[in-house]
Amino acid sequence: LTGSPIDLPTEAQWEYAARNRGKHLYYATNNGYLQPKNGRHLVDGRYVDYTKDEWNIGDSNNSYHVKLYPPNPLGLYDLSGNTQEWVNDWYSKDYYQQSPELDPHGPSTGTKKVLRGWDLTTYRTGEDIVQDEYYSSIGFRCALQQKTTINSTK
């Protein structure tokens, strides 16, 4: 409909966005930390009760409505704590032991696709692309796919 090249993000694109342009963040929240609703959270060896204004993720018992909590610094909502998301890459448990460092695209074939998300930006699993039933905890988002060039200096 748009005429733009839209597809599932690659695993590398998903992680780059979840980590706010590739920073070393464990959680894709507005500040890189989990500040759960209706829950106590262990921080520096002590429990913290967050106020309504500080919540950035739902409690661990429920998924929540889209855009209920603040987006990450790139303006993307719900990369942590809501669902797992399909990405375009085929799954291989040991792929990253031999992959290119910059913009890996996953194996060229496979039987399972990668799911990313849940809470940690590092969480990944492989799942069959044909499911026996519907799971509300599995979703997807689309990404605009553009050819990019990497400028190198010599």
C-alpha cells in the first residue's frame, strides 16, 4: 500500500533499536532499567517500590496494552516486557560464533525463525514458523528496509 519496502526487522536491526542504537543496555525501556508496576524490584541489593510516574513496565503476571508505558529513547514502545517478537532471521543456536560482526543477517536457511524480546534485550529463541495454536505473547513489528552504505575511512 505504501510502496515502501516493509518487512520484519532482521535480528540485528531489532537489537540495535532495542539497545538504543546498539548501546549496552539489558532492557529496552525509557532508561535501560526495569521499574515495574505493582512490584518490588531489586536494585543494588535493596528493594525499590516505584511510583506510578516511575513505572516503565507492567507486572510480571500480565502483558499490557500498547503504549501504556514510556517508549525507549528511539521512540519505540514495548520492546521489553510485553511480547516476544518475530524477526526475519532464521534461527541457529551457534550462528553468532561465526557471523560477521557488522549487520549479520542470520543463516540463509533454517527450520525455525528467531523470536526476540520479552524482558532482556539479549533474550532470543528459535520457534517453528507454523504454530499449533495462537499465543498472545508472540507478536511482530514491521520495519522499513532501506539500502544503507557504510562509509569507511582509510
